[in-house]
Amino acid sequence: MDTRAAPSRPRLLRRLFLVFNAAMGVWFLVSFADAVRQYAGAESDSVRTGTLVGTGLGLGALLVLWAAGALLLGAVMLLRRSR
């Protein structure tokens, strides 16, 4: 018989919160590194400008998603803990 208990909901929510933030951090860093590589390999000023604009828009959207997800998961985690 297995005597190990399944993780309780607060622990599961905490782990989900931490995994989400770690995944978003890795995604942000990988995207930024790829943008730097693309910028360094650009041959003209217009390509560099396009890379900067696209990177700004993409990473900005990613930060908004990260913040929204972290706020939502954090609120759920705090509300579930109060019970």
C-alpha cells in the first residue's frame, strides 16, 4: 500500500505558481537572447531598427502575460490559503 499522500491544494497551487514564473522567466531570457543574436547578425540599419521594434513589442506582450498570469495565480493561491 502506498502511504504517501497526494499534495494538498495549497502546495499544488504554490508549485504551479513557481513553475509558471520559472517557465515565463526562461521564455523571456531565451527570447531576449535570440533577439540579441538577431540584432548582432543584422546587416543593415533598417533590419536593426525592425529587430528593436519587434523585440520591444514581443517582450512587452510577454511581460504583460507574465504579470497577468502571476497576479491571477497569486490571487487564487492567497484566496485558497485563507480557508
